[in-house]
Amino acid sequence: MTYRKTWFSYVLWVLYAGLCVMMLASVCQWFLSYMGVFVPVSVSVVGVFVIFPLLLGIYVLLRMVSRKLRTKYTIQAHTWAMLEALLVSFCFVFGTLYRIHAALFSTFDFYFLDDLETEYFKMALVRAGEKITPMTHGMGYLYVACLSAIMSFLGNKMISAMFFQVFLQMISLVLCYLTIRKSAGKLPACVTLVYLSFSSAYVSRIGVIDPECFYFLFYLLGMYLIVTVVRNYCRGYYVKSFSVWVFMILGIVLGLLIYLDIRSVTLLFFLVGIFTGKKEEDEELPAITVGQNILVFGVAEVCCVLSFFASFFVDAVGYGTEYMTELSAWGNFYFNRFFGSVIACMDQFMMDFPVNMLLIVAASFLVFTFKKNGKEQNYMLWILLCVCTAPTPMTGYGILPYGTIALFVWCVLAGLGLQNCLMGDSALIVQAKIEEINATAQTDEAEKPRFIENPLPLPKKHVKREMDYEYLVAEEDMKFDIEVDETDDFDI
């Protein structure tokens, strides 16, 4: 989806450039520490600023090579579709086999999540006459309820919970591919799918029985809904009255997701696309006005807030407690326990070194693409999401790390960086092809055709001859009209 560049885009560009520097410095610092070399953080930051010119050179080189290859060779659309289908099928099939093998034969060891490996599993055990203990964390309670339902069929075994995690991850891969393809493009969708299909950091979550994979599925579902609604709205698929109802339902869903986990508030960033998204005007439909944008945005926000606070009322009625008790318990749960989760999120992010280093390098290409794209861009809302979630203090609220969201966002940004680097300059490529065709046509006209002399004997040329007679008749004898008498009937 394409967005218009605004003044806020420049603010995000500065923040994102600083975040790329911070992430590159953190990865380098982590790697050097892992190798037993102590380097101060300040030295790492200075080293990253030295590396940035190298990244700029790589970016320019890739862009030039891609432009020349795309100018010289043209791949048909159906060929790209076949390659994409082959890659997606490969990821789904072998990603599933990889997870099944990990669930059956791998031994997972997490030094920072030992207390979470069995906590939710014990709460989900099916026992006669016992009910699930109420929890402040809505997503945790929903996860325990679903896991308990699964184990009621498969038995109270750890392998049952692990296969439930495998199922959640495979459904997430499908939804992740569809969401990114709709919102960012084919290349970011393929990059994200390939990485998450075989990422050891993501697959390792199978051995940790907690709601992270479960919540990631809901997070992708909410993102898919909001991206679809905003995209269809910008394309003019909704009339004014119907768009109000659509955004009202969307706001209710987002309010429920925020109640289940506070990180869902980051999905609201995509509502900015109502104002900055590129509108596709249709002569048969009325144009989308600024007032209509404000109306649907306000409806979505109001319904989101009402749905959020209504969830605590339902809890209070169901548990027989007071409304403010439920609301204060929810607030204390998130805002008093979050410091350790940031460290755990970074540790999970570093499990895929050096692949995550390549992701950050590819995502850093967007820093250099900012001036190339003119007044339209396709990644600003993803940068806004990255600044808040990948990984920053916002990622650490609560007791779970949720590093999967950080991996997911950096994958999308890496795909967008490669897409804008390798697939950019479309206008220049079309112009170059037109100039090449015109030059070829002029050369063909300038050169006269040259024929090869025939080595075979040719037939004699035909000589035009005039018919003549040997006996010449006098001119006076050339009269054939003979006058006869009127009474002469010889000619009857």
C-alpha cells in the first residue's frame, strides 16, 4: 500500500536512522561479547557510523546492478507468479516438517524463560471438578482455555501442548504471508515467510508453553483486518454510510485485542493510512473528502475505546467483582512488571545471529531510499510500528518478551528495503528500454539492405518483341467498309 510523504515522515526517518544505528551497534556489541572481546558501547556506535558509508556503497551497487539487469532482461509476470508459488509451497511444506521434527526430537533449553515453561501448562491441565483459574492477562486466560480444550482430547501431556504450538505457528505463517503481501508487497511477504519458516528463534518457541505464539496469531489477524479495511477504503470500495459501519466493527475488534494484550495498541498506527493512504479516485463514485476521513477515523477510535472498557464490565459481571477492581488490576499487571522483558526480547532476537544482522542491514536500506521515492512511500507506517515495538521499551510491557513481533517487523522492513533497492527506478528502466528501441529502429533505417549474389545460373532475360508481317499492305487497300446499294439485299 502506498502512502503520501508528510512532515511526520521526516521525523520518523530520523528516528529510524537512529534505531538502525542502535540495532547495528547492539548486534556488534553482542557478537564481540560472545567472542570474549570487550568493546565499549560508545566505540560500537562510532564503528556503526563508519560502517554506514559502506552500507551506502552496497545499496548503490545493488541498485545499479538491478537496473542494468532489468533493462536487459525481462521476466514475464506468470514466471514471477510460478516462482512465488514454488517458494511459498516450499516454505509451508518444509516449515511444517521442521516444526514437527523439533517438537518430537529437539530438547529446548532457555536460560531466561525457565519459569514460563510449565506455568501455563500446569494451569491448563484437565482435572475432574476443577476450573481454569481467572487471570488478569486476557490473552493468557484465553490461551490456557484453548490449551485445556486441546489436552482434553489429546491428554495431559507436554507433547500435546507442543503440537498446539506447532499448529499456531503454521496458521500464523499463512496469515503472515497474506497480510504482508496485501500491505507491503510480494518480496517483503516472501522474505518474511522464508525467515519465519526456518528461524530458530521462532521455532524455539514451540518448547516454551506460553501465549506468545497464540497472541502473535491474533496480532496478525488484527493487522490483516485493519490493512484490508483501510486499503479498501482508500480504493473507494465503501460508500460513506457503509464505511462508517465497517470502521465501527473494526474499532470493536481492536478494542477487544487491546484488552487481551496491551501491545495490540500498536495496530492503531495503521489507521493513519486513512489520511495518508493514496486515494484511487473513480469517476463513477464520489471523491473521499477530508471530513469523511475524520468521521471514519473518529468512529473507529471511539468504538475501540468503548469496546476496551466494556470488556472490564463483562469481567466484573462474570467474576462478581467491582468494575474499578478489574480495571486497576489490568493496569497494575502491565505497568509494574516490564523491565526484564526487554532483555529477554533482545536475547531472543539474537538467537538467529548472523541472519538477523543481514535483516538489519537490508532494513537500513530504507534510510537511503527516503529521498529516492519522491512524494509517495510504502513503508512509513511500518517504520512507525518498528520504532515502538522492535525492540524498544514498548516491547517489554508485561511478563512475556514477545520478541516474535520484533523479528516479524524487522523481516518486513528488510523485505521493503530490498524491494525499494532492487525494484526501484521503474520509470528510468522504462525510459531506457524506449530509448534502446528507438536507437535500434534508427539504425535499421540507416543501413541499406545488402543482398548476397546468387551463385546459381539464372534463366535468360525475357526480351520484349513486336509482332510484324513480311507482306506490307498499302494504306488504300486497308479499307474494309464497302458501300452497297440500298436495294442490294446481299448483306441481309
